[in-house]
Amino acid sequence: TKHLLGIKNLDREDIELIFQTATNFKEVINRPIKKVPSLRDVTVANIFFENSTRTKLSFELAEKRLSADVVNFSASGSSVKKGETLLDTVNNILAMKVDMVVMRHSSPGAPHFLSKHIDANIINAGDGTHEHPTQALLDTFSIQERCGQVEGKKVVIVGDILHSRVALSNIFALQTLGAEVMVCGPATLLPKHIGELGVKVETNIRKALEWCDIANILRIQLERQQMRYFPSLREYAQYFGVNKQLLDSLNKEITIMHPGPINRGVEITSDVADSEHSIILQQVENGVAVRMAVLYLLAGVA
Ligand code: CP
């Protein structure tokens, strides 16, 4: 059984096949009739143990555009609240003849654990602070679309790298596709050994922006902060926030990305998030086509 648990184990050919397939599906979903019958014999369960807007809706739309049967499960309001385990929950869902599971969970490794114990394709829709593979695929697909290619591009990932699954998956995908990667944030939000992944490390946002072609600006994840937050939101906005004044002072054009949800006025101001240099909503649009490609390729219906 094939799974998508992370980007780490994908090679360049894998990612390029996903991009080619996503390009075809993007053309399909821009037609008046957006559906294809590819997954009409496949049933997919979207099981979300953690909140989501984009990923959950994007997977559900991708599945419906492929004509799959879809069931949705949210831990809140379920028997998880009565103490049912992850494995029992998923085995009960699979007993209803489900073929593929899309899962978001707050524990790193939860989808890897499931993949060893159940007989279904599993797609990781974000596991704690570990990986968010489809986010990195849609991000790099969006860079390719905007800039022509990912190879050789200088990409800085800004913000809360320590708590970010988006950062880790993006680092793997960008490096596999030949981009140069930098991370930038306050030292308290950078993992100690991040340099060992082969990324540049910068704690000065101006220097990072002067270096890059593309800035992927992450949300400050207050819900993952164990300790009292440092720096404070006000300090973060002052020293690391990306605003129009800062970008205008650089005398160059930078493509702006953000995985969402945005804390407007903290990591990014509205005049940057909503500017012509921002591809934030194109990322969301591309998410559906990229997830269609992943579902289609994993289901093996080609
Ligand atoms: N980017 C992202 O994963 O957003 P959601 O948490 O809303 O799914």
C-alpha cells in the first residue's frame, strides 16, 4: 500500500510527476465541468484530530472533483472524547470499507504509526510539528508556476521554524528541487541544529529579504508555545514582521507566500498579504489540484 507520510522520502522524479499531474488537473478544474470520474470506485475518509480550514476543505474538494465517495471525521464531537484510541477509531472507520485515509493529528508520527497497522493508503495532512507534505508540494508548485522553476531560486522561510511542520516539509521539497533555502526568525524560534539540514540561518529580517527571491512567511503558532512567549507578539511584529515600508526600502521585488491562517499585523501586514507580489490565494487555489494529483497517484488508478 502506498502512502504520503512526508516529503523526506520523495525524490525529484516523484515531485515532478505530482506537478505534471497537478498541472493537468488544474486545467480540468478550471473548466465549466470540474469533475472527472477517476476515483469513482474509491472511498476516502478525512480524519482531523486538529483544526483546519484550508487543508480539510481542499482535500474534500479534491476528492469530490475526482468523484470519490467522501466521509469527514472531526475528533471534536466524536467518540475520541469518550476515550477511543486512534487505532480503534481508524479501524472502525475502515470496517465501513474505506480505501484511503487523509489524517491530521497533533502528534508527530501519528500517520506513520497508522501506516504500520492498517490496510489503507494514508496521506499525512499535518502531524504535529513534524511534516505537512501536501502544503510543501502546493508551495513549491506555486513557486514553479510564478517563477518558471524552483531550481536555483533563493527562498527564505520566515518565523516560527521551531514549531513548524510547514517549514520542515518545505525545506525538504525546496532542496530536492534545487532551490537555496534560508530560515529566518528569532533565535528562540529556530531549532538548535537547523543548520545541519543544509539551510542558511539568519536572524536579521532585512538581510534575509535582501538575499531572497521568495519569502514564505509563517504564522506565529501560539497554540504550540509551551512557555511564555518570547518575543512578545508586539516585539515579533516590530523586529520580524514583513511590512510594505520594509519591502519598499529594499529596491527589489520579492514574491510573498504564506501557508495560512494569517495573523494580520503580526508576521505580515495586510498591505503585503494583499499586494500584487503576494501569491497567498494562488497557493490555496493550487492546493486542490496538487491534492487531486496526490490522491490519484496513490490510488493507482492510472
Ligand atoms: N495551511 C494550512 O494547513 O491551513 P489549515 O490549518 O487551515 O488547514
